[in-house]
Amino acid sequence: MPNLEIRPLSVRPLEATAFHPFGAVIAPETADAPSLNRSPGNLGFLWVHKELEFPKSAYMCSLRYYYRGNRCEFLQKHPGSTVTLIPVTGVSAIVVAPNNAEGGPDVDAAQAFLLEPGRGAVLHRGVWLRYAYPLTQFADFAYVTQRVDPDTANVSDDVVRVNLDTDLGFVFDLAFDVPTGEDFAHTPSGALAAGPERDPPHA
């Protein structure tokens, strides 16, 4: 794609303070944390991180992403839904951005965070995002969503999308290495569109 700007985006650790504008981190906290709900006899602790919101019934799902490169060519948001990603296996990155004054993504404030087992994320409704970019061969998640109809999930079912490459003339390039030698198909902006034949759950 001619004249396409490539914007490097560093990937930072998933820490509660840095992630706070976008949502909540799912991980054990301290005994004096405001999120502590109960600790009967100090034998178990429950922290409540964030209320989940969906316009329709939500479902508990398994989600797998195979390696998909490091180029982010679009962002999307779910105005009526929180997004919950709990890593089970693998290491990956997500891209998030707040709204600008017109309701689009504030791309100058975009950040990328590392997701790895032991710490999950719940994003606020309406946060712009793209997930997930495995740094490993694949990454598995426990995932909560109400968008279960495959005919509408990425078209009209509580989703708004902005194509960074064709609409804004740039793509984000996440700061991790790209493996070579595998059979990947690319979009005109250099993002990975398809990979080798897969047969989950096997690698």
C-alpha cells in the first residue's frame, strides 16, 4: 500500500494503574484493596474488579488466536459491551485507545499491553481495541461475549470499526519480532490476513 505510515507501538506490562483508563486488571490484589469483597478466616480472598455489561445474554467462551504478526490495521469498539480476556496459555499483546472528541479512536493515545497467564483484563464499554497478537505460536483465553452469531458478530452486533490503513493512512507496528518461513497471507497494509492450515486444539 503506497504512502502507508508505519507507527511503532511499544508493548508494556499489564499493570492496574497504566491500564485504568481502559478497564480493570483481573489479578489478586492486597488485603486492604478497595476491591476486596470478603476473606473468610483468611483462607480465601475475593476481589471484585468490574461489573460486566452486555446488551444481550452473555456467554462464557474459549478463544484461541494463532500468531498473526505484529501489524495492527484496524481498531474496533463495542459500545454496549465490556470485553473480558483471561489468558490461559501463551503470551500476547492487545492494542487499546480511548475515544476522541468525535467518538473515533484517539490514535495518538493508543497503547499496547502484554497479556500472559495469571493476569486478565476487562475493558470498559466503548474502548477501542484490537486483540490479540500472540508472541507465541498461539494464545488461549477464557472470553466473555454476547456476540455469538457468526453472521453479525463482526458486522452489526455491537461493533464499530475504523480501518487505520484505508481510513487514516497508517498502521501500528507492535514492537516484537516476526517469525519467518511460514505460509502467511498479507493484507495490502502488511497485516497478516491468514495463516497455515490449523486443526485446533493441536498446534
